Amino acid sequence: MKKQVFFFLLIYAFCVDALGQTQVASLLCENRVNPMGVDVPRPLFSWQLSGNRRNIHQSAYEVRVGTSSKLLSQGKELAWNSGKVSTDQSVHVPYGGALLSSGKKYYWQVRIWDDKGQASGWSPVAEWQMGLLQAGDWKASWIEPGFVQDSILRPSPLFRKTFQAGKKIQSATAYITARGMYEAHINGQRVGDALLTPGWTSYRKRLQYQQYDVTNLLRQGANAIGVTLGVGWYSGYLAWEDSKNHFGSKIGLLFQLHIQYTDGTEEVITSDNSWKSSTGSILYSEIYNGETIDARKEKEGWSDPGYNDQGWSGVQLSSDNNKSNLITTVNEPVRKHEQFKPARIFTTPAGEKVMDFGQNLVGWVQVQLKGHAGDSIVLQHAEVLDKKGNFYTENLRRAKQKDTYIFKGNGTEIFEPHFTFQGFRYVKITGFNGEISPDNFTAFAIYSDMPATGNFSCSNQLINQLQHNIQWGQRGNFLDVPTDCPQRDERLGWTGDAQAFSRTAAYNRQVNNFFAKWLKDVAADQRADGSVPFVVPNVLGQGSMGSAGWSDVATIVPWNMYLAYADKRLLEQQYPSMKAWVEYMHKQSPQDLWNTGFHFGDWLFYHPDDDLDGRAAITDKYLIAQCFYAHSTQLLINAAQVLGNTADVTEYTALLQRIKAAFMKEYVTPNGRLVSSSQTAYVLALNFDMLPENLREQAANRLVENIKSYNNHLTTGFLGTPYLCHVLSRFGHLDMAYTLLLQDTYPSWLYPVKMGATTIWERWDGEKPDHTFENAGMNSFNHYAYGAIGDWMYRVIAGIDTKEDAPGYRQIIIKPNPGGSLTEATGTLQTYYGQVKSSWQLQNGQFVLDVEIPANTTATVYVPVKGGGAVMESGKPITEGKDIRVLGNDKDQITLQIGSGQYHFTTAL
């Protein structure tokens, strides 16, 4: 009996110990789960800790890497073992082993020791696969169709190749890219689920390829490869005035398949002159105008090995076989996401049949219908209905946004486009005379597959809809590049929009890799003199560069990404571009005053139709330029400090002082009034610390008086809006910031919400109160820039932020700011360490704050109190210990230092 009791106690103690053990999970390599196509020599690893107690910290880690998952789990035949490394670093830990091999798959896992010295178990095994690291690794040749490519109106070419796999297959990896867009199949099955591949980059300098594990698609014996191409961004229409062929007029394919056999041998199948080409059902496909598919022309089974390809043309080797610009894909691809059925199908006053999907989205509509051979259905896409309730497309300019499907006539047929996308809520149906129902149509939202990370909600449903609109604006416009609009004949990577929204973007989604990829194109398209284009990739030409607030994307986005993700490598990557941009401004600024060149200014600021009394909120463009000159210089200094570049810190600190002195001399009166008295002028001067301390309070007061003079409305445009509420709350005017946020008449954030918007508008009054529209020449209803208020909602209302000297939420700030008519607000954010949460309520005369802090981090919590009142934690007075320390106590707030875990704070109001 004693032995049985002892055994029970031993098992119980083991279970208790196991339950208390810190766990390791959520492994990332290069910020992705099990990525393929890694091309860096020292990949970065990240992981998360969890456990059932507070204040968990890592004291050491051990990472091991191998080329066999099974042997790795047994600790055998390792390619690298870090050994026990005494550090709390669990994010962006570099691989430290021997040189990694092209195309090879590696497996890794990690264990940690916590702050009590207790070791965790080994994590689950994760993996990554290297890309093709050397130009010589590419054996394939660029191929083009064997028929004439002379028009953008051409049918999409098909490429086909058959081969024999004579032995048992162990693994297979395909490497694919195109000049244009591609969709690949092997043995009749689609390769991967990525859309619009290879994505959009500055193609002449950087052309992505995708890497796929296709082991399960191959079979021993006969196999077939089939690839369809579209013109895409490469040679399709971009920008205006019939502008096309920006990167080339001939589309082509580069394909390489590596097959590993179980006997240890390898075979490589490549694109070469043995392939065949033809055309199929896609008669026309283009980004702005849509796609036409004639199912009668479909070559059924064309990517199967048994297909008879007699009559197909050969292919021709491209005259340009350059592969030096090939790069792996580091960002998440575009994929299908949410699905929508029509909320209603109705007939407009003009007699047109229209579907309403209830949400302005970016993607396409899949059709499932029966029709007779030769019957067609035409879908045209629009964002809004006009004042009379009719289908409205004038704001699309020359973009047709039209998909045409012609039936084969053999039962229910399924149609959807391949190489285009539309921005829409409403779809007009023409050309089909049969019965239709909502069951026949499904809208798919497509966007870059960035993991969702943040959410914000509060007691005001209009604000919640605003948050919804911000997130949907980001989804629809983060389509491989940060586009300005997804519907009209534009859809370009405008740099001003991207920098303004970048910090909000990093709350809503994990955009580290998304921006890291795009910023490389910013640097690639940067002119030799340092000037940065208005759009990236640059399809507007060498003269469309150098505007303040647009070109500052080169400094603002890298710094915002560093704050959000603590990715020092991204700063190192972009530092030459940052410095080159600041030097460009420096050279344009005699006596350190930048008052030359073209600038967009505070784009789309408030401008009443009848401005006889001078109420248009015009801000001097050179005043704006000087402010951004200073801001970019400060961000360069910040980056230089992080990177240890002390010489640049010294040089640019002196320059910054001269820039601010020149601003004071040119734009500020002795009494502190700015020569432009607009909201944007005061916002930028205050946000970028252009004024000495003694002039800041009066400037903030002038800003508030200006807002009041517009009956508590904002008047800012693209450059002033992101900072407006931040400046107000920073300088003691939180009440006015809330007043602006909750304002629901034009111009305001909530006016479009009350008008039924489901995304952010380009203009404050895209649709006017009388339901007429703004100038159709520039009036997008899905344009994320004004959604930059989301950053303030997360950082100030919910109060979630990171310390600048411990970025990436290693040291978290929780500083909620209740105000306005809100009675509760909640913000959540998935960081590389885990979830951060700040949720507050005004409840029965108390302020209640629930906080969640992930393991291996700490947080400084600012709890608002009334008149020096006490703060309770889980119903008890705070007891200082390892979990909680009191850092400060004054009449307005108590400042606490807390470790990881969940906390419930209350204080009397």
C-alpha cells in the first residue's frame, strides 16, 4: 500500500511539474510559418513562450537544426546546434551554423530555460526550404509562345510539357516565375493557391519566383506540366493615356522542377524549346478591364499527360534570357479569403439587374450557372449606386472592370477570372436571359495573406464600423503592393498613402514581410540622386519624384516597421535609401530651407465649394516640405543610433538643428504664429517638434481654436490627418481629439460611415449629403489613407504601444485614455511574443482595466485615477512583488510595472 501511495504521489508531482512547465510554440522562420524560398544566409527564428503563471521570462535557449525531421527529434545528425545560449532573446534569433545549400529543406526546433532555470520540452518541429541561391542554379530558359505576340488583346497563352518520372519519387520542388502572371498545373491539379503570381516588383531589377512543394502532384511514370500566362502588371495597362508595356511587350515563362528520387538521384525538368504552346478559353485578361472566357475554346485535359497536343505550336526561346534579377518571394502571396453571397439582387430604376454584396471589396465573382452553348453572361463591377439608385461607374474612369463568360453548354459551369481583380460592392448582370438566384454567385475577397494581428472595438457602433472600414480598406489595397485604389485605371503603389497608413497597418495585420519586400522596390526605383518616386514600382517615369510626404516613405515606413517588429535587419537594408533621401533634400535646400520643387502638399484638404470667405484649409507646401525634411532627418538619426553609426548621428543632429532654425526664421512669427494658420500646419509643426518648448502650448491652443472655428471639424488632408489626434492628446486636448473622432457631419471620419460606407473613402465627401458625388476624375470609395486614425484608436483609446528603446513590444506600454461618450474600449494585438490586450470599461462608478501581457515581455501600465485614488488588482490592494511594481503615483494616474499574465485593475472614478 505504501508503494502505491508513493507511486501516486510521484505521478502527481510529475503532473504538477509538467503543468507548470513553460511551453514553446508558434515557431517562425523569416517571420513565416514553414517558409519556402528562403534566400538569406542566416535566417531569423522566432518563438513564443507560454505557461500557467505570471511573469514568465526566458533565461536561455537552445536551437537545433537538421536535414531530417525524424533524426532532429532524436537529436541526431544535426546541421547546427546553438548550445545553451544565455539570453532572453526569442525574436529574430539568427541561424549560426554552416553555409546553407540551395533548394535544401531544413528542420528546426527550440527549447528554452525560464526565469526559474527550468528547461522546457523541445518545441514541435518546424521547417524551411532554401531558394535557389546562385544564378547558376537556374538551368531553365525563358520561353515565349510560338505564335506572334503583338497585342495586349491577345488570348492567354498555354504552355505544356510532358515527361517521364522513371523511379519512385521522394520529393519534388517547382520554381516558377513569369514576365506577366502565371497559373500552373501538374497532372491537371493546380500548383499552390497563390494568385496574381509572381506578384508586382520593379521587374527589371527584381523579379520574384515562387517555390512549391509539388511532391503530391507527381506520379511515377507519365507526367504533364501546364502553365497559363496573363499580361498582368508586366505589359498590361498601368496609369493613364493608354499606357502599357511598362516592363516589356512579350510575356514569357521560366519553369524549373527538381525531382528527388528515393535512390538518391535527382532529375531537373526545365522550360526549354521542347515545350509546346497554344491558346485556350481565356480570350482576354487585363487588370483594369477584366477578363473574357469562352468555355467552348477550353482545351479539356490539356495539363494531363494523356492529352493529345497535336496542332499545338512549339515555343521560342526568349531573346532576353536574363536571370540575374530573379529573387525569392519573401512576402505572403495574394490568396482568396472571405466569401460573400449577394445580399440582394434587384432591378434599378434604369431597368438594370444588379447584385449587392453588402461590402465594398476587392476580388471577383465566381459564377455557377447553366447555359446554352454560346450564351454569355457579363458582369460589370462598381462601388456605389447613384442618387437615383442606378449603377454608377463614372469614377472608374477608363477601367471597364468587366468579366465576360461564354458558356460551353454542358450542364452547370463554373467561371471566375485568373489574372485580374475588381473593386466593387455592386455587380451589374447583362447578356444572360435565364433564371438566376443568389446561389449562382459568390464574391471572393482577395488580398495579400498577411496574418490578422489586431482589432479594436468600443461602445460606439459608428466607431466600430469605422474600424471595420479601416480594416477592409487595408485588405482591398494591400494586394502585393500598397495600392491607392483597387477599382479605377490607377491601382498604383502611391508612396504618400503608404507612409501615412503604415503604423495603422502594422496593428491590423502582420505587415513586416509585406513592407520589407516593397521597401526594396522603393530603394530599387530610387533615383541616383536619392529622389524617391511618387509610386512604387515606378511606372510614371523619372520626373515623377521628390514630393514631401510621399518620398518620405523611404524613412517613415522603415522606422515604423522597426517600432512594430524590432527588425533591425530591415533598418540595415533600408538605411542607404533613408540616407540618400535625406541627402537629396539637403542638396535641394540652400541655407537648409527646402523651398524648391513640386509637392502634392496636404492632398485633398478641406475645400468648400464656395470659398469666397477663405475657408479652404490651404497649407503652404514649402512649410510642409520643411517639416518632413526635419522628420526624415530625425528618423535617419534614430536609425543611425540603432545601427551604431555614431558619425552619422553627429552629422545629422547638427543638420536637424539647422533645419529647425531655418523653419523658425521662415515660417514662424515672434509670437509663435505660423504663416499658414491651417490645422495641418500646426499639427506638423507640433508633431515633428519644429517649435521650441516655450512656443508649443500656444501653438496647440491655436490648433484647438482653429478646429472650433470650423464648428469642431477637421480640415486636414493626407499629410495632416495621421497626426491630428495624436497632437491634440499629446498636448492636453484629449477632449478635442475625441470630439473630432465622434464628429459625424462632413468633414469627419464618421460622415462616410453614416452615409453607408464599408471602406475608407479617398475624399471626405466622396458622396455628398444630397447623394451626389465628388469629381468623378478622382473619387475612390476604397482608399485607405484617412484610415490612419486607426493608429490613434489603438495607441491612445485602447492604449497599446511599444517603447521606442525596446521596440517590437518587448517592453509594452498600456496607457488607456477614456473620453468622449465612450463607456468601454478594447484593443488586442498579436505580437511576435503573443497577444497583448487592453480592455477598459466605465462600470458602476469604477474604471475597470483588463490587461493581458505575453510571456517574455514586461509592460508599463498607466491606470487613470481620480484625486490620487487607489488601484485594486483582482479585488485586492496591490501588493508589490515580482509581478507588479509601483513606479509612480500622482493625482491623475498610477504607473505600474507588470510581468506577463492577465491582470484585472479597478479604481474609483
